[in-house]
Amino acid sequence: MERFGRRRPHAARAAACSMLLSALLVLAMLVTAPIAPEAAASDAPRPPAQPADGPGGRNAPYAQVLAERVGSAPTGAWVFRPADADAVVPSGRTFPLVLFFHGFTATDPDVYRAWIDHVALRGAVVVYPDYQTDNLFRQDPAAYLADALAGVRAGLDVLAADQPTLVDPTRVVAVGHSLGGVLAANYAAVAADEGLPVPDVLMPVAPGGCGGCGDAGDRLGTPLLPLGDISPQTYALVIVAADDDLVGDTAARIIWAGLGAIPADRRDYVIAVSDDHGEPELEADHNFAQSGGLSGEVDALDWYGPWKLLDGLMACAFGGDGEGGAEVACAVGLGDTAAQRAMGRWDDGRPVAEMRVTDTPPPPPD
């Protein structure tokens, strides 16, 4: 096990792309991508800054994240926790456990590190299982889930040894992007049978890469399991990007249909929308949830999108966060409310295009 007190772990930068295609296709994209000219000065409106407070906001009770490397790929994990977490353990406070499943090839958590840090600094422990190695062509995609489960166990084992009272096993989140969105759903389906912490909150973001999902995952992805055993008490958001031309929304619609036992007031299907009103424009493409690596940067689509929604949904599920408590938090995380849909304002005062929220997305293809 290695410990890192610095903000960013030193894993291989080659994992920076959360793509669902093979490494050759990723290389082709890099080779053929046009080089953007140097940006000229512009009077175009600027996008929103990160809000100071509330879900998605920058203010947090902790100042630094401790990153630990546990085990080795594909059955190891990264573990992130507030560096000053020891101070709260004697008081009896415990942290929610957030299981973060990365996209295809994104074994380097730098790809999502800004989001991970945001979650941990608000008061949570994040376990980021590997489930892949650098040599993808020697792995069977059907083994990804088993390897991810092994990574979760490795992370929990080191937490139990270091700080056995730090994590609250009754407050658990499974979140994932791209192929990780499929794995997050699969984890929620098998956690109880595997003797692992069962998620109270499930949030697949731009899920894709599963066999039978109508995209590259038919060849490269992992099977999507039946989801009927997921508890109807789960809070769930399935999030897609309106301009995701890599995996589309087929896997998201399949997952949504599989969550049919969860009541409508505990789940939503959310569509992030692009907005080119100003510069830089906000593009809701497949990688919009990444905060680093290829095509990844932190912007209003992060702060007001997955970051805000996950913060709100966690506070809703776990009893409130700040003024207003659970009722206010639930209005941010669920219900097609103005607070849930809002994406901030351009600096000329114009609202950024809102997210669209529905409980009746198109059914999955036959």
C-alpha cells in the first residue's frame, strides 16, 4: 500500500481517456483531431463560475485529500479520504462510502480527480477500483465486474485496518461514468449477495459499453446484469449527455427500464444539454463528466450537473446537508424541480440551458 499526501496520484497518464473503444481507435482519434488555433480575445459571454456553497459548491469542511494506492491492477483500488479525517473519528462521526467506477481505460483517477476531491472534501470516503490493466487486450471484459468487486474489497480492507470506524456501511453510493456506469448498476445488483455494502444511491453517468447495448460495448464491453433485485428503497439518477455521439443513450434506457421497481419519486432520468451561447461553450458530450485527461476539464457542466446532483442525492438519502436539511437536498437531487434543472448563468445574465428531467424516457430497443 502506498500513501500520497499530495493532491494528485502518480498513475499512468495513458489511462486518461474514458473511451469505450479500443486503444487503436483512441489513437486514431488523437492523430486525426484538429489542432485548435490559439484563442483570440473575445467579448463573448463567459460561462458560470463554481458556486461557493450548496451542492456542487467549492466550500467544504475539509482542506486536503489523502490518496492511497491499494493492491495492484486489475484487483486493486485507490482510496481517497479527507486528510484530517482522524479528527472526526473520536467524536463518533462516520463518512459515507462512495464507490466510483471509472470509464473504459480510465484507471488513472486523475481523469476524475477534481470530482473525487470534491466528494471527499465534503465528507466522504471514495474507493476507486481498478478493474482493468494497461494491457486491455489480455483481459476478458466479462471479468471486469469480478475484478471491480475485488478492488472494492481491497479498499474496504485497508480502511478497516487503518480506521475501522471511519466508514458508515449503511450510507453507500455507487456512481460510475461510461463503462463504469454499467458497472455501478451491476454492483448495485449483486452487492447484497456478495456480502458487500449495498448502495442507497445509484448514479450511472453516460453509461455504455455493455453487451447488447447497441454500441461498441457489443464487442468490447461487459455484460449488463438483470437489475430487478436492486432495492426499491434506492435513490437513483440515470444521466445522459444530449450530444453523446460515442455511446448514445441505449444503455441508459436499458438501465432505466431495469430499475422499474424503484418508485418514480426516488429516481429520475436526466439529460445534460449543450449551450454555445458564450465562450468557451459548454458541450454535453460523452466525456462531459471527466475533470481531466482527453476532452476533460472542469466547468459548469460538472458543478451544476453530476457534482450538484450527486451532492443533492446523497444529502437527500442520508438526512440532509446544511440549511433546509433533507427536504431542500431532495429538491436539488430529484423531482424535475427548478433547483435540479438549473445550470447557472452566463456572465451576461442569460441562464445556461437547463438539464431535462423525465421519468418516461423512450423505452429500450427490442
